[in-house]
Amino acid sequence: MRIAISILLILLLADAAGVCGAFELVSTDFAAGGMIPALHTCDGKNISPHLAWRNPPQGTKSFALICHDPDAPVGTFIHWIVYDIPAGARELTRNGPLPPGARQLHNDFGTIGYGGPCPPSGTHRYIFTLYGLAVERLGNVTRETIAALLRQHQTGTATLTGLYERRR
């Protein structure tokens, strides 16, 4: 009995420290593989969804997030790029301010910040990828350099995919 209690205590402490469990990205606004509500799209208010994560990889000193549509007619379409998210952050609030120090780049709509799903036809996938990074800041980042910097510094990734089809 004592051994079982000791093992349970070790597992609970390890989970609390982020040792157990996978790096995970979730949303209170849509389930993995589920439909993204119109509120977060061009058919609604086009506001960013709530995103939360847990169990970042060991050595993570910051995060970056990219949301893209791999089903766009022009190829991959970028909807959102956020970087320099502090290591202590565990969520991006719905339409809320970003954590202090976090920065954004232009999306493929030509604006800085979030641009929601707006597929021309059919159901598209929207993949939110959160990168754990081994540096506190990426420094001078552009759309052209961010992919290489993410590959160079990543400690791990977590993804969440949502679907959307426009109302007609």
C-alpha cells in the first residue's frame, strides 16, 4: 500500500511540474476537429478564439503561435502569427489583449493580428500550431524569417485544428 501511495504521489508531482503529459493546445471555443463558431470568422465578428496550453516542453523560454489554412486555393494561407509569448503564459484570451511582450506579424489578409476563417468554398481546416521555444525573444522577426527561427529554436509543438464552412 505504501509503495502504491508513493508512486501516485510521484506521478501527481511530476504532472504538476509538467513532466507527465503531452504538450497540449485546447480552446473553450471549439473542440479539436470541430467547427469553429462564426463569431471567430469573416461571417461573424472575426475575433480570435480562446486558446490555452499545458505541459510545455522542458527548456521552453517563450512561445509562438501560427494559424494557417492548408486548404486555401492559393496554397497555405496564414491567418495569425504571434511570437515572443512569455514562458509563463498559458492562454490567449478570446479577442483579448496579448500577454505583455507578445508581438504579431502581418497575416495573408495584409493586416497585423488575427484574421478569421473565410474560405471561398467548402470546408477548410484551420491549424493552430503553438511552438515552445528555447529563447526568450526571437529578436528581429519578419514573415520571411520566422519559419527558420521557429525550426532553429523549437522545443516542441502542440496543434489544434478547427473546421469552417461559410454560410451562404
